[in-house]
Amino acid sequence: MNSLKLAFITIFMLLSLLILHKFGVSNHLYLNIWYYDIIAHFLGGIGLALSIFYILKDRNHIITLTFVLGIIWELYEIYFGLTGHPVGSFKYLLDTIKDLIIDILGAMTVWFFVNRNKVVNI
């Protein structure tokens, strides 16, 4: 895969995620569709992992860095009061753990694709 194709796929994924997120927030889909958050975090994990691979050209740290950025996103949710549950509550902890696991699954998808298809560091 060449660098331009990877850039296009990465930008497409991130723009799709942005549209999905904006649409979800404005139409309260995160609250009304129980799995909407799961879709958003999975695509977010994919988008972050693609970005990490494209920018750093390093397949070995895709999952770890996506996890770190997922934690930063969770802190962003706390700071702006977007958690959905009281911070520190059992429901909050379960939701946060689920979000981070889904982020990692998205990153693992990219990692497997990059390694299976022998995508060279671009």
C-alpha cells in the first residue's frame, strides 16, 4: 500500500468518525441507541491506529498508543462532563473499561491488517 492510499483511508475514516460523532451528539444517539458508543469507539480505535501508523510509521506501538489516546479521550469526557454516569460510580467504571476495550479492538483490527497484508512502514 502506498503512502497516498493510506493517507486517503486514514482521512476518510477520521472524517466518517467526525460525522458519526457530530450526528450522534446532535440527535442524542449516544443516549438513545445503546450500541452507538460502541460503534464510535471501534471506529475511533481504527482511526487512531491508522493515524499512528501513518505518522510514526511504526506498527509495533499501534495498540499501546491507541490505548493511551483512549485514556486521554476518557479524561476529556470527564473534564467536559460527557461521561453519562457519575464519575467513580460502578456504571462509569464499566463504561470506561468497555470504551477502552473497544478502542483496543479497533487498533487490533488495524494491526492485524497491517501485518497480514505485509504493509511496509511507509
